Amino acid sequence: MSPLFLLMPIILPILGGFGIFFLGFEEEKKRNIYAETIVVLTSVLVLIALFTVRHDPVQVYSFTNGFSVDFHLDGAGMLFAGMVAIMWPLVMLYAFDYVRGTDRQNLFFSYFVMTYGVTLGVCFAYNLTTLYVFYEILTLVTLPLVSYYGDHESLYAGRKYAAYTIGGASLAFFTVVIGTVYGHGGDFIYGGSLLRPGTSTLMQAAFIFGFFGFGVKAAIFPLQEWLPTASAAPTPVTALLHAVAVVNSGVFAVVRMAWYIFPAEQMKGSYAQLICIYTASFTLLFAAAKAVKERHFKRRMAYSTVSNLSYMLFGVLLLTPAGLQAGLAHMLFHGIIKAALFMCAGAFMHVTGKSWIYEINGVGKRMPYTFAVYTLGALSLTGIPLFCGFVSKWLLITAGIADGTPSGVVGAVALIISAFLCAIYSLSVSVRAYFPYQGSDRFPDKSGGGSPMLMLIPMTVFAVANILFGIAPGPVIAFIGAIAKGVI
């Protein structure tokens, strides 16, 4: 099938999102059916594309001097697009119950659906210009979702999100220009498309600018604070921000830059690589420590996301196939785990009206299933065997040690310490929920109901995926390994 087919799953949700806004649905049921239909159809188109579209690039529009909008489907794009296509309809189901009864639901679902198409634009981009265009649009379409509630906290979160991400994009623009002018129009070619030596001062500066610029969405230190603040958004939005679309777009952009623009073999050992990989190692440890200290449930999960994003970046920045495989595996598995954890946190807040860690004491009696799913996710995030989080963390640690460099060993040690901190900040929630210390039980009465059904369905799917990928990760790890070696 022609690569032009890739335009269909990008355009459909963007037009469908506009349709929600302009049709002005008055009945929730009709709007929900419309929105879910658009999202499911988009996912079907994506899955068709993954199996039938040729890997040749297609140009849609050309600017000047090599700047053009081109689309392409390769292994990395297939992984990210497949991940998004499976997760988006599930998060949409969760959103129906979560925002029920709130104001401006048409606006919410309009941008929620449009964000899907824009994210696919990032997945299918063939060059830096196309990636950058959709990367910027992603900020614009998610901004109304972050500030959805319209109160002081939400509006502040929106302003902070915009300032950080637009500012980061201005840094990345330097890399876009350098990569386009000096490298086949900025096309994504495994092993690097730059025509000049990557070790020159200009190229190393461009690498650093690109890492911190694109890395803003991946919440790299010291540009990470927008992400915990953005937890003021509705939980379906934070599930997308922290597990699927925005943050993984940041990681994905760094993957494209480090492996498909800059020559990885030349950059390895350079001061640019060392600055970036040590920054990632510091961030993953720093954010884990912040999560231990944080007392707000969703913000604790947000700091956990900051930490785990730098797990991925550490693997990618090792600039070895084993490191790239580990980083991409953790992008997938963390998305599954963190979507479930945020959904559990959101269900707790939705059902009880509470949001602080100390308010969880004893809630396991009232919401046993929800916190069973949470506990499975927490075990996986910690790196306990038989869950998918163990698989990717093991790959990351072994890739760091096998690299044999000080930066690889330091990063591996940081990962181990961070895993210990993860056990503290994630499993302590489960202990509070099921085993409150004497006199601290805030839910002595089991009545009051658990999570609504439309919240339980996606939670269950992610919990099952967590276990299945933990028990039998072989096929997906082999596929990701082929991507990391440039075979796909």
C-alpha cells in the first residue's frame, strides 16, 4: 500500500476533533459514541498501515533548501504508532466516566481526539522538519487539556507547560536547521544522515541543543517541573501526558536525533554524549528521590514518570544497539505500567474526592480491585520479576554495564538505587491502602462503591498486558531488537 495511506490516520482524528467542537453535541451518549468511533477507526487505520504500507518515504509539501513535510514508516515509527493505537481507545473509555458531569466536555473531547492525530504525525515523520512541526502542534492541542478545569491551579499549569515546551522547542530549532542543512534534508536514516563529522564543535553543540530542546517534553533536568505541575489536569489527560503522547514524543524525538540524524558511532565518547547521558542519570535519581518526598498522589506518580523517562534516555544515549533496545522497551512497558497507575490514582480521586497519600489509608477495603491493579503496576515499576517492568529495567542495567564506560556503569548504579527508591514511593501506597496502622483507617465502612465500569475495563487490559509481557516478552523484545540494529 502507498505511503500516502499514512495521511489517513493523521487527518481523520484531527477533522473528527473539529467535528466535536463545531457540532456541539448536547447529549453525552451521542458525543461519546462519535468520539470513540473516530478513535477506534483511526486505530484500525494505523494497524492496517503497520502491516501493509511500504517503507518508502512520501513528500507532502516542500518549503525551500531541503525543508519539507515527508512521511515514512520504519521500525521505530511502527513501535510508537502501534503503542499509541492500542492505548488511545482505552484511555478514551476511561475518560467518559471521569469527566461525566463536568462543563465544556465537547471542548475536552475535541482536543483529546485531535491530539491522537497530531501524535501520529510525530510517529510517521520522516525528517526533522516534519517532526518539529507536529511536535509544536502537539503542545498547542494539549494546552487546553492541561488547563481544562479553568481554575487557578489548572491555568498556572497550562502557562508553565506552554513556557517550558515552547521554550524547549526554540532550542531544538537550532538542531533542526543544522540537521537539515548538513544532512540529506534532515531525513531519518538509521546510523545518521549528517554529511559532516559528528565530532565537530558545531555538531556537538547541535546535539546538546537538540537533547535539551526535545528533552523538555521528556522532562529532563532542570526542565522537568512542568510535568508534576501538569498533574492538575484531568486524569485521562495525565495518563496521555505521562504515559503515551507528550512525554514519549520527547523520548522519540531524542531517539530520532541521536540515532537517525547524528552518527551514533562518531558521537559515542564525545563531550556532547557525556553531558547528555550524565544529565539523564542524574535526572532519574533526582526525580525518584522527589517522588519519595511527594505527598500528593498524582504528583508522586508524575515524579515517577520524570525518573522513568530518563531511564529511557539513558538507554538511548548509550549509543549502542543494546542500549537503544532497552530504552525503546522501557518506553513501551513504562507506558503500559504508568497508564494503569494513573488510572488507579484518578479512580481513587474520582470516587473518594481525596488526593493526598495519607488519605489512602484503608481504602483497599472499599476499592479492592482498583488497588490490586495498582499493586501489580507498582511491583512492575519497581522491577520485580514476572512483570514487564523487570524486563526493560534488566535490559537497561545490563546494557549500561556491558558498555564498559564510566558513564554506563554510573547510569546502571543510578538505575539500581532508583529502583530501591521506586519500591518505597510506589509500594508504600499499597501498604497504606490495605494495612493502615492503628487509628489511621479513613475508610472503616466498605460501602460507597468502587471504580465505575468504564474505568475498570482499561485498568484490567493494562494489568493483563503488564503480566503477559512480563511472562513472555520474547517476541516484542526481538522486534525491538531488530529496530535497534536497523534491520526494520
